[in-house]
Amino acid sequence: MKKTVITLIIILLSGNLFGQPGKSRGPGGQYSERMEMMMVWKLTDDLELSEKQAEKFFPIMRSHQQLIKDIRRDEKDLFEPLYTKVKKGKKVSQQEVNNLLKNISSLDDKKRKERVNFIQNSGEVLEPTQQFKLLMFNPQMKEQVQKDIIKRYRPSPGGKKRYNKRF
């Protein structure tokens, strides 16, 4: 059953990947697509999604991801004017910093609310145990990625860096 769900997801994602023009490597390139595929695979495995659940859940998840991406873009846009001002050597007032902090705080609140809404709305598709696993997925995934990065780039005993290529 799990193999069928994973195969279905990979086929759907690979169809989208092959339909797109090639992207360069690096941030926003092929690695991000691979990371997304790996995240979908890991999420499917961790939540033990059935085929029916996967068909309903992943569109909801993509919609949530797009909302979070938009919030992050808004957050980046907040920094741009002050960053440009500082880069030109001009001073930033305390009022500008306070306004920036207030706006960042409101966007963080919005992100948190969106995440809670996403978890609550997933209850239409997921069982409560799966919802809890979904709630824990991001922190666990981040921790695992950090451990992998440390393990991969930790200097060897001879002082040389070792780079394990995994992709």
C-alpha cells in the first residue's frame, strides 16, 4: 500500500518536473525540487497515508505552502527599503526599526495561524494520530537535516573536510 502511494506521488511529481524547463543548480534550482520530492516521500511514509488520503491531503498542503511562501515574500519585502538605506550609508531611525519589528511580529503571527489552520483543516483527511505526526513533522525534519549537514561536513580527523555527495 505504501509503495503504491509513494509510486503515485513520484509519478505525479515527475510529470510536473519533466514538463518544466530546466533550472540551474543552486538555490531555487534542481535541489529544491529534489528536497520537495524527498519531503513528500518522507511525509507520506511518516503519516502512513492511504492513496485516498494522499490524493486529498497534498493539494491542501501545497495550498498551505503557497500561503507561507507569500508571507515569507512579504517579510522579505519589509526588509528591502531599510536594507537599501543602510547599504547606501544612511542612518535608520528608531521609529523605522520599531515599525519593522511590529510588521515582522504580525507576519509571524499570521504564519503561526496559517499553520494551525492547516493542521486543523487536515482533520478532514487525516486521523488525529496522523494530525499529531504532521504537527511534529517540520521540527523533526529540520532537526534531521541539521544532523545530516553536520555529519556530512564535519572535518575528518586529518583536518580535511569530507564531502559526502548524496544526490
